[in-house]
Amino acid sequence: GDSVTQMEGPVTLSEEAFLTINCTYTATGYPSLFWYVQYPGEGLQLLLKATKADDKGSNKGFEATYRKETTSFHLEKGSVQVSDSAVYFCALSDPGNDMRFGAGTRLTVKP
Amino acid sequence: DAGVIQSPRHEVTEMGQEVTLRCKPISGHNSLFWYRQTMMRGLELLIYFNNNVPIDDSGMPEDRFSAKMPNASFSTLKIQPSEPRDSAVYFCASRPDGNSGNTIYFGEGSWLTVV
């Protein structure tokens, strides 16, 4: 079945460091891909998404490009802030199906 | 617009008691999801409804768990009898019907502790 595998955490960075969280997927069709973020004590909220190959999703300085050839959707940010500390989830959704999430990667950014 | 509304936000109950979690999806959304989140197992899909019909309940852990969606604006997840290993955060989420590019919107979760 469809699934996503994302980089295990936790990840600890200093403020202004470059962030990459890897995500790869397995799907039989042409899924849409998502990154969700969960701040402490809250539900998940959409960070960005891409619905077809070569699309780039971006939001709040975060970017991810849908790479069909490598079945990847890696999350990047050029300069992280303390406020980016959260758990990040990669997810995919195939037409007509539910949404599957990765295990989550906890990011801590230190001042 | 109101988001996905869950109740209760927090519940502490004794082992063996019945627990009912409630969810009101966003108006107009045709798909509803129940997820469970724990440190050990991460985010697990329990059940997925489309147009009030259960489509995939393969994630429901055992017969102690049941979910219903009697109408488009209300769903329940029931645990009977509850056990300490059911302690988790339970999220309800909804999504407009249509293509897979639609975003899922999460509620704030119901934090369940079974002692």
C-alpha cells in the first residue's frame, strides 16, 4: 500500500542553520504530497503541498519539490528560527484514498 | 469559519470505563478521519468515512473501538472498555471531497488518559 518514510529525529539545530528533512514515498498512482507541522499541544496544520511532479510547495520560508524520479519530497529551509521548533510530518494522498502520514520528525532550534 | 471541533479536549478515566469522543467536521467536508497519536506508534489512521460511510476501518485496533457517523456533521469514537494502553491523543480531521490534493484539516485533539 501507499506509504511515506521520513527522516528519523530528533533534529537539533542552531538558529539560522539550514534545515533538510528527508521524505520518500511509495505509491501506485499519482499522489499529492504534503508537509504538516504540529506545534506543542496543538493539532497538525498544513505547511505546504504539491499535487504533481516537479511542483514546488512553499510557505513561511519552507520549500519542498515533488520529485517523481526519486519519489521524494524533502523539506528545506534556509535559515531556521526558534519558532520553527515543532514536529514535521510528511504525508501523501492518492485519489479516492485516505491520507497517510510519516512517523514525524521533531525539530528543536536553539538560540 | 469554525474548524474541526472535538470534545472533550481532555479526559481522565478509569480502566474499564466507556469513553466517547466527539467530532464536528467542517461544514461541507465529505471525508472524516480519526487518528490516534502516541509517542511509541506515532500518528495512526483508525478509520476513514466518506459521505458518512466507513471506507477503511482497518486501523481500528480491536473490537473495543467503534466509530459512527450518523450524519454529515457529527461523528463519535467509542472505546468500551477502556484500557491504560488506550491513553493517547485522538485527532479528528475532515477534508472536502474531490481530488487528492485537498488538504485535511485537523481538530485540536482529545487527550485521553486511562488510569
